[in-house]
Amino acid sequence: MSRAQPPKRWRPIVVGLLTMAGFLLTFVVPFLFIFLQAVKDRRAANKLDFTWPDSWHLWENIVAVVQTRDYILLLAYFNSIVITVGAVTLLVIFASMVGYVLSRRRSRLNGFVMALVLAGLMIPPAVVPTIWVLQGLTLFKTIHGMILIQVAYGLSFSILLYRAFIAGIPRELDEAALIDGAKPWQIFFRVVLPLLRPVTVTNIVVQSIGIFNDFTNPLYYLPGRENVTVQLTLFNFQSQFSTQYNLLFTNILLITIPPLIVFIFFNRQIVAGMTAGAVKG
Amino acid sequence: MTAPRRKSPYPSWFFVPAAVVYGTLFLLPTVASLWFSLTRWDLFTATYIGLDNFRQFFSEPFLVSSIGKTLIYAGLTSGLKTILGLLLAVLLVSPIIWRGMLRTIVFFPVLVSTVGVGITFTTMMHPTKGIINVLLESLGIDGPGWLTDPSLALFSVVLVDVWKGVGLATVIYMAGLVSISQDYYEASRIDGATRFQQFWRITLPLVWPATVTVVTLSLISGLRFFELIWAMTRGGPGFSSDVVASVIYKQYQAGFYGLATAGNVVLFSLIALLILPLTWWFNTREVEA
């Protein structure tokens, strides 16, 4: 036993160091590469090598990227933020209402609703028929159409999060409000919804990141220059900047910053949301 | 029906806003796709042509092979994320230094733009100038054309997908691992169990719910996956890394709306055929455990 003691005390340090070395190589180097490319000038960046820059051009590159194609990146940021905020607001309200009734009321409808919720997680959206529906409603190529699409695709995940959380809130609260003569919508919006703050924060953060990073759905449902979103600028710049890697990577850097900030502040809520269901199954 | 239906504090109309959006923009197109997949269609007029779209899908070699590649892609990404996620999670719940920072590092790629990651790795995988091959060369290894070699391109994209997604599998497994009571490990240690036996007989069965979540999630997203393939290879070189989702986009771009929708129905059937039996099997296993 005593012989095993010394190596055991060192183990946490040795294993930690080795893991860190491996993680630096696999996970940190790509991000460092983005940064290094973004601070170089055109000639140095086009070598694509992993070297420290001779001179710093980050600000120059940022200005150049922002000015490209008549400030299209600013328009893209504006569109992406409008879509994200709009969709997440509706998601929180709609999904919490469904999760509340699903969790509180026992009825034959619940099985049917749950089947639809799970179908939403599983079934890939039928793209062209969706465009056909959007056109019929004159929502194709519009920002509000895009918002409603993101709501439709995000509902299932949010409903499941809310349903699980509401199950842990005592029913006596709604019953007390009911006895006081409150109407159902008053009970929900004034009494229950404020209690759902932790899961609402998780919902907001996880869905915002997903919608902000979404590329496929704007590609299909939101074509047109004036409708560009941040992920699509990257895609468009990929061909335009094929010989200007410094600008391409400055753009990547600018797009990676918002999730990074959200991550710094809401790390715990993100992990909570994404691991929900892992324990109970 | 319960008696005082009108007075229920949990009224059905709470479902309505969600149901309207979900029904119009998700369910209706899904149901409509079953009809439109049987037509020649230009978004305005649809002509019924029976199963011709499916016949075409299953007779064109590059369309049929996309199904196989989708299965390979989904199977490999899901398998690798599950195995690596579990191993990393075991490592990151054990008492090592810098644990918090290591957890942060492995999870961050999950949150960044997929297209950004795709472009970054495409650059790093450049056959001659890319830093991966430059590094290999300095070790005396002749690096392959990661994305230019048709037999390798799909697997290179798989690696990047695993790089980006393994953090999610890891945090799901960590949540599962910390919920296992330490008593089991102590009892087994008294009985003289080895580390390996503890992992095999205690950890693995008790993280089963996490395994179910990781496998199901990664399999569904792998089957539907499009963004990374599109950002890195656009299905190329040739059609060598085309999956069903990228084929659908290409047919849509070419204006073959009926064929693209048939591709959607194929993808939907593929997911249903794999996930439903898998879920059923997972559930029966859980009862035994």
C-alpha cells in the first residue's frame, strides 16, 4: 500500500498535464490558427502556415471585412439578431404554454401531442414543400417567415425542457391562485412563468446559439442579398476571399465572438440544457 | 372527459399558438411531401408521375450511393462520438488538475459556427500548405490529400464532425457519470474488483441512459447532416462525399423539385427505419437493467 502512495499523489497532475497537452494540440490550435490568420496581412495569411505574425493587421482586416460589399456584414448582423430575438421570444412563450399543460393535465390528448413533439425532433424538414407553403402565405424570403420557421423547428426541444422542469413545480401554487379567482392565463403568466426562470434562461441561451449559427435554413428559406444572415456571409466570402485568407478568417473570428461571450456568461445553463434527459433517459 | 371541463385551469387553447406554427410550417409540408414526391413539380404545377422520382433516385448511381455514404457518415460519427465522449467524460470527472478548464475547452467547439469550423479545417487540410500536412511532413510522414482524395474526403469530414461534436457527448456522459453513486465503487473495491472490472460492470451499465441519448442524438443529426459537408467539399471531389442531404440541396438548386422532395422522403424513411427499432431496442434493454 505505501509503495502505491507516491505515484497516486502525482497522478492527478501528470494526467492533467497530458490531457491539457492533447487538448491544446487538437482543440486550441484550430482557434489559434483562426486568430493568427486574422491578424496577418494578405501575403502572410496566404501562406496558410502556423507562425507568429511579423506585423499586426487585425484592425485593418476588421475594417476591410466590415466594408466589403457595401457593409453587408452589418446588415447580416442586424438580420441575424432580429431573427434570433424574434424566434426565441416566441419559442419561450409558445413552448412554455404547451409544456405547462402537458405536464399538469392528464388527458388523452397528451399522448398525441408528445408523439408530435418527438416527431419534430426526428423528422427532417421537407424543404421544397415548406418553400411552397411559405410562398402561399407570402412568407418566403421574409424575415418574419424565417422567424416562424425557426420557431416551428425549435418547439420540440423547448417543450421537452419546459415539461420536465414544470413537473418539479408544486401544483399547490396554481391551485391557490385558482381559489383566489385567477383565470388560467393569469395563473400561467403571473404565477407559473416567473418561476420558470432557470429553464427559460437555458432555453434562451441554447436556442439563440442554435439559431444564430444556423446555416441550412436561411440558405433555403431566406435567399436574396438584403436578407443575408451572418453564417451566409461566411459562405459568400468563401469564394470572394479565396485569395484573401486574412479577411476570410477575420470574418470567422467576428462570427465566433457572440457565442463565445454567451458561453462565458451562461456556461452552466448551456450544459444543463444540453444534458437534460441524460440521467433520466 | 372529466366533468368540469370549462373550469380546467389547464385549457387546451394553450396548445394553439404552438400548434398553428408547427402545423403550418412543419406538419403540412411533411404530409405534402408524400404527394409532391410523386410528381414532376415546378412549385406552381405538379404533374402526377407515380413512382418515377423514386425509380430515378434508385437507378442513378450517384444518388443511390449517397444513401450508403449517409449511413457510413452517421454510423462513424455516432460511434466515434459515443466512444470518445465516454472516455473523455471518465477522464474529466476523475480528480485531475485543470479539470474545469479542460471541460470548457472540449465543449466550446459545440457552440461555434459549423461553417466557420468547416472553412478553418478545409484550410488546415490543404494538401501541400495546410498545417496538418506540414506537421506530418516534419515527422517524416507524407500527408494525404485529406479533401482532394475521393476515397478519403468523406472520412476527413467525419473527423471534423467528431472534433466539433464530441464535447456534447462528453458533457452528456459527465452528467450521467456523476449521478452514479460512489457506494457501488467502494463496495466493489472491497470485493477486490479491478479498475477495468469496475468500468465494465458498474460504469457502463449505469450510464446506459446517457448512452441512449448520445447514440440517438448523434445518429439523427448524422443522418440529416448537411452544413459541414457543404462547407468543406460540396459533395466532392466528384460525388465522393455526397450524402442524401447534399443531394437534396443539389436537386433543389437544379430545379428538380419533385426529385428533391423524393430525396426528402427517402431521408425521412431512412431515419424512421433506423431510429424507431433502435429506440425500441434501447427501451427493452433498460427494463432488464
